[in-house]
Amino acid sequence: MRMPRHRANTSAWQISICIVVLSIWQWGYDLHARFPSLVPDLLDPYFVSKPSEIFEHFLILSCLKSKPGMFNGWLNGDFAKCIARNENNLWIATAITLKNTFFGFVFGVSSGVAAGLLLGRSDRLSDIFQPFITAVNSIPRIALAPIIVLAFGIGDTSKVVTSWIVVVFLVFFNTFEGARTIDEGYINAARLLGASEWQITRTVVIPSTMAWVFASLSPAISFALIGVIVGEFIGAERGISDALSSSPKHGRKPPA
Amino acid sequence: MMVAVIVLMLVGVALSAMIRRLQAYLLRWQQHNMAE
């Protein structure tokens, strides 16, 4: 019975931390106004807004409310009208960003694994491409985002390509290292048993490398999202970064 | 703007959770296949 109690304790701590952080965010600046010498000048609502205002704006941007205090009805069609009125509403913007992230992730992982296996298995190819890979990997990939947007336009393709270029090297290096660190004994044993190169790759190399590939999936999805967001920041027709950057563009108050 | 930041944070958390489950599933699947 120790585990559920331990879990409940952990959850209680996590909820308490959330409440404390949100409370400081919500009322910290007001406290500073009252006691300037006691409370430091942090969390100016002009820059970081307040949780209550953010939640209110979230309801409006997601068409759940049309204006403060008025909820949009599902049955009378107000919600559908609001969604139709704003092409880049929060739901559609999030769905588009997620779609681009998914494709960037899938293409990045698949091409990274393929390239990693190919170069990890071949000493010759590895020697030839090593300096080029090191050189390309040294480029901060995010710096390529403007060029990618210029080349592929401001549509979804440029976001997928930006995401792909960020993910592919991460997965490639993990797969490459995985393919390089396989115990030669297994490969020699498979060769002795008469396995062809393809059979060795399929039955020895790929299963041994998979743990390395799986380990790279977690950072890869975060990097894929970062790639899409940066691509959307540079230039996008739609997506969540368009909503992120639209308030300063239109001269609106930055927060919320 | 902060709405989008918060939504992105939630999206990131959801994606990470999904990938962690996928990783766990793939590792189980790999162990099962290697055992055979």
C-alpha cells in the first residue's frame, strides 16, 4: 500500500506547486504595488499577463465565449459561427501546428534512421561523408529557417522541412552511434551461420540499434515542435505561432 | 500571446506523454520479439 500513498503525496506536492506559482503570478504584482519594499518588481502584467486574463482570452480565442461573460452555445450555432468567422482560430491553428509537427517528426525520424543505418553499417560511406555531416551539423539549423521559408514558401511545406532538418540529425547521430556500437561477435556469428548482409542488418543491426532510436524519439518530438514554431514565426499563413505573433503585429497589447 | 504560449506548453506536454507511451510500447514489443 506504499505506492498509492507515495503517488498521492507526489500529486499533492505537484498541485501545491502549481497553486503557489499561479497565485504568485496572479497576485504577485498587486502585492508589489502595495508593499514595494517587501515584494520585488517581477511579473509585470503588461509583459506576462495574469492567469485569469489568459484563461478569459483562451475562452474567447477558442470560440467558447464571444465576449467576456457570454458563453457561445453549441446548439444555437454561435460556436460554429465563431469558428467560421476566424479562419485561424485556436483549434484550427493548433491542429495545423500539430499536423506539421507530426509530418516533420515522421520524415525526420524515418530519414534519420535510414541514413544512420546506411552510414553506420558502411565504413567507406562513413569515412566519405563524415566531414560533410560534421559541417552541416555545426550549422545552427534554426538559422536555416528563413532560407527554407524563402525556398518553400509560407505554406505548410516550409514548416515540415524546418522541422525535418532539426529532427533528422538528432535521430541520425543516435542511429549511427547505435549501429557503430554493435558487438562484432554477433555480426561474425551471423556471418558464420551464412547470413547475407541484408539478413545481418535486419536481424542483428536493426534490433540492436532500436534502443538508441527509441531514446532519440523523446527529444525529437520536442525539436519537431520547435522547428515548426520557428518556421511559423518567420512566415506563415496559419498556425499557432501566427496567433502568438499576431498581437504585436496588430499593435495590440502584448499579453494574453 | 500568452494564450498561445500556454497552449504550446500543453501541446508539448501531451506530445511528450504520447511519445513516452510509444517508447514504452516499442521497447516491450522489441523485448517480446527478441525473446522469441
